[in-house]
Amino acid sequence: MSAVLTSEPASARPARPAGPVLKVTQARVLVSEFTKFRTVRSTVWTLLVAVVLMIGISALFSAVTASQYHTFDAADRATFNPVSISLSGMMFAVVAFGVLGVLMISGEYSTGMIRSSLTAVPRRLPVLWGKLAVFAGVIFSISLVASVICFFLGQALLNSHHLGVSVTAPGALRSIIGAALYGTVSGMIGVALGALFRNTAAGIATFAGVFFVIPPLTGLLPASISDHLSQYLPSYAGDAVWGGARSVTDALSPWTGFAVLCGYAVVLIAAAAVRLRRVDA
């Protein structure tokens, strides 16, 4: 018998990539996530809203406080903190940061883009780490600049009634940086919730409930319980690092409160990572 050798048609051969195949690395995932983050129109608008809220409301609180200070009683004057007053807008800006955090990942689930992301990065977790790193870097940078503007603008308004302080005042610099840290970590909790629920409405509702609904409800509990419980809630614990927890009787120390807030973030991010590894998109 004789063997007949036939050459395989060129059309039947698998096509070779036109260029070199790039290895998936965390650095390349970071670049990809940053590109997605900055090119989404909602990102720009949400960040703009956050900055406007933070600066505008801080200036409003400072101006109103300066004009009404003469009506304060002894107790109000004893607890008056010009630094935290000038940073009050963070209490509202954190809403925008949390919403943006949820949208950063839940938006991909709603459009189906997450499948492309996970196909390109089969190990999955680098996608989550990339989103968190990009979000943290952008939000901290923007909120830190906004915090500096809020402080100096607020002190200028308070100084019209000789109530302002300088940046070298005790706790001033820590509060400025702390406000940016609070907004950043709170937004990262939003990212974790978006990854956990994979649904925009559920993620935003949970974030709003934890940060803005549950804290006032603790006031309905007996004082012996609420005074000890409130200080460990994410919002009150985070407020301590920039001086916003003025209504909590037994507020945690600044960095202890921030550590508690980071603890919530770590637990939620870990849960999101487990779900991302085990449950398909």
C-alpha cells in the first residue's frame, strides 16, 4: 500500500494572531479599568455632583454658622468646631461616592459587559482589585483637593466673624485628610456592594440604608443601647476621623473609628471576592 500525502488547505489552518499575545497582568487590568472608568459619562457627572455638593454645602454651613453664632448657647459654643463645620459637605458628597462605587461594577452586570471582562481575565479577582484600586486612587485625589478647598473657603467665611482657625490648628490637617479617606473608603464599600448584589438598585438601596437610614433609627433605642451601638456604625465610625460625629455621645477616637470603617470595607470586599470566584456572571 502506498500512503498519499495531501497538504492541508491554507483556509483550514487556524489563523495566527497578527501580533504578539499580551499576557494578562494586574498592571494591564488597571489600565483597562481606568479606561472604562473615565470614559463612562455618568462617572464625570457623578464626580462633579460630589464636588459641588461637598464645596457648596460646606460653604453654606460655614456662612450660616458664622451669622448665627451669636445665638448659640453655652453648650453649643463649647462643642463648636470650625474645622468640622468647614468640611460638613462630606456628609452629602459621600452619597455620590457610594452611588458611583455601586455603579462601577453593577453597571457592567446590567449591560453584560462583565462577561467580556471576565473572559479577558479568567482569574476574575484581578478585575475586582483593578476596579477598587482605580476607584480609590481617583476618589481620594478628587476628595482631598475638595477637602482643602472646603477648609480654606469655610475658614474664610468663619473669619468674617473671627471664628476661623488656621491649617496648623490641632486636628485640622488630620480632618482634611480624614474627610478624603472617609469618602474613599465609603465609596469602596459601594463597589463591594455592587459586586455582591450585581444589581444597581439593590446596591444603592443597601448603601443608603446602612449610611443614612439605620443611624437615625438607633436614636429610637434606649440610650444605654444606642450610645454604645451608634459609635460602631459605618457612618459614625467614619465621621470620627474628620470630626463629623458630633451627635454621638461616645464617639470613637479618630483613627479607631477609621479602622472600624475599614473593617466593614474589608469584610464586604472579601465577601464580594468569594462570590466573584464561585458564582458565574
